[in-house]
Amino acid sequence: MPHVDLPSGRFFYRFDGPDDAPMLTFANSLGTDHRMWEPQLEALTRRFRVLRYDGRGHGASAAPAGPYTMDALGRDALALLDALGIARASFCGLSMGGMVGMWLAANAPARVDRLLLCNTAAQMGPPSFWDARIAAVRAGGMRAIAAGVVARWFTADFAAREPEVIERMEETLAHTSAEGYIACCAAIRDMDQRALLARIQAPTLVIAGAHDAAATPEDGRYLAQSIAGARSVELDAAHLSNIEAAGAFTDAVLRFLTGDEHDGSLDRT
């Protein structure tokens, strides 16, 4: 199992795809790990060298004492690129991973080729929501919140069609470090990256889910309107659109990364 030691601890990562292909980095959402991107791997590894990693407090990566900040999570991503000798990469993050992508593109613009911000927001409140989530985990552990949180990740129709996916995602969330999860909740609670958006120079695609109650379509429109030249697409999905609408998601990512955007299905905002 490949790990690299960063200033904040030991992080899990893995590469897939040809060694000489353009680099694409994926960053996971809150409560998941690098495996969330498996629906995209077959198509994307034909064209890209894909780097996936478990964010701080998640999966097989370190969970140092919290609370965390979005600045700290962004610096983890930058330190990972440095440690692996990656000078520049496209970056695709969903939810918390997208928040990391905003930070990275604004603070280290030379390191980001193209940016994909998926089911994410520059500010995600209210703080009382996150305080309640933190209190629930402290009181009952990760298992106590797993079913309720995963129910927000997918539409009811998808959950009825794909019960195995729902079970798998609940297990992933339940086995996430409670302290790492709480610390990341605090980072999201305290985050306001709206002022960073004007500093993003990388070509950007914003992907939103039409039924996403966490990072709403309105949040996606705000990102697309605030980042110069950004394009956007809205999928028939809830929060984890890369899983629920895997084919449409992967197609949008591929067309954006390869520059094949001329059919009009990616809207310029």
C-alpha cells in the first residue's frame, strides 16, 4: 500500500494509467476515500495518469488532531504533489475535494492545468448544521450518522435501484476516523473561499447535481459565475454525482479535459 510522509502525517495515494500520460488528480468528498472515483477509472486511465489519495482524516491517511482548516487541507494537496514530483496536474475534486481544488488553484495557480469543481461550494453553512453533525458523531460514533448522511448523497430512486452501492457507501462512512471526520466538518463549517474565486486562472468546469441538497445547484451557479471563463453542467443526480450519474459525469470530465467542448452541452457562464 503506497504511502508518503507529509508534514501533517502519512498519506495514502495510488497511481493508475500510463506513466507518460497527462496527470489528473482526484480528491475525495467528506466521509469517503479514493475508491469513490472507481466509476471514472476505466475511461480516464486510457488518456490520463490518474493520482488518487485519501484526504486528511480519511481512508488510510493520517488523522492528526483537529480541528482542521481548509488552508491545511489545501496545503496537504500541495505537499503531496511536491512529494511525488508532480509539477502540474489537472485537479478534480467533489464536495470537500472541490473545496481543496479551489484553494489549490487560487494559491498555487502554476500547479493546476484544468480544474473541475464538482458538487461543491465556496461556503457551506450554516455553522449550526455542522455543529449538530459534530455533536452527533461525538455522541454516537460514525455508525450513528451513516444511514442519514448517505441518504443525502443519492436520490431515493437511485437508492432503490442500487442498494449494494448504498450499503457500500454506508460502510465506508462508518469506518472513517471519527476524529478525522469531526475535524474536517470543522474545516467546512469555518470555510469561506468566496474571495478566492476571482484568483482562479485555470480553465474550470463546475459540475452540479440537480437534486443536491448539500452543494445545491445555486452553489454551483455561484461558482461558475464567479470564476472567469468557467463552464458548467448540471446532472440528474444528488450529491455524489460521479456515482449516481457516472456515465454523464465521466463524459463531461473527458470532454472538458480533452478540449472537446463544442457540442454545446457544457455551458459557458
